[in-house]
Amino acid sequence: MTAPILEIDIDPVWGESTDWEDLANRAAEATARIAPELAHENLLISLVMADDEEVHALNKQWRAKDKATNVLSFPMLSREEVLHAARDTGAPGMLGDMILAHGVCTREAAEKGVSVEVHATHLIVHGLLHLAGYDHELGEPQAEEMEELERKSLALMGIADPYAVED
């Protein structure tokens, strides 16, 4: 399966017990199967698996939110440019940057009753879709579309629906 190229930087706080690079690449492959505009090796993504402090600083600087968040995505192309780049067979183009916060991810995983690996996978898929031009903050139809793409991508990896409501 063709997928975007991930350049990955992993802060030691994430630990070595998980092959985070493999996990991220598998998430990118699954997402590219569901969102074919990502199914091209000519797209380059920077993924930083950081600590909360780094994400906090970026969130404050770029979004004026003085706190860490689970994942930040910084698209470098518009949705139209992503679709055009997907058809281009030239040199890789930078799709954008994505940064995950370890502490936030760990806390949220515990709250959801899932492993950090499962939650990090969901956040990577979520961030990849943002880089491809999907945006759940534009309204309910867009949120539903993005959540459905996330569900399908995660299902390909054997991960349960993160939006399922427990009774």
C-alpha cells in the first residue's frame, strides 16, 4: 500500500517498549486506504511525538491556547492543493506537521480505558485527516465525515470505534 512518507521524531518520554515508528507508519497506511488522497509517496509529513511542554508552547504560540492538547496539526496545503498533489508524480511535497503530547495522550487513554498505543494511533489518524484538509470544527456534517473516516481507518488496524458510547 502506498502511503505518505513520515519523518518521525520521538521524544524519549514515549519510551522504547513500543515501536512508535512502525505504529505511525501502519496508521498512515490504513488512513491512506480510506482517504486515497493520502495514498501517495509524494507527500511528506513531519510527525513529532513530544512531551506536553513542547505541545503546550506550540498551542500557545499558534492557537493562543495556554495548555497542552493531545495532537496539533499544521497543514501546509489547502484541501484543493492536497488533491492536486496526490495526482502529481514529482518530488515529495510537504503536507504538514503533526505533534502528539505524551502526557495528554496517556491521561486520555486511561480515561477511555484503552492502551496508550491505541489512543496514539487514533490521534495519528485524526491528525493525518486534518493534514489532508478534513476539519471537524467546521460543523456537524464535517465532524461526522471525519469521525467515519477515523472509524474505518482504525477498523483496518483492528481497533474498536473510539466514538462508540458505552452503556
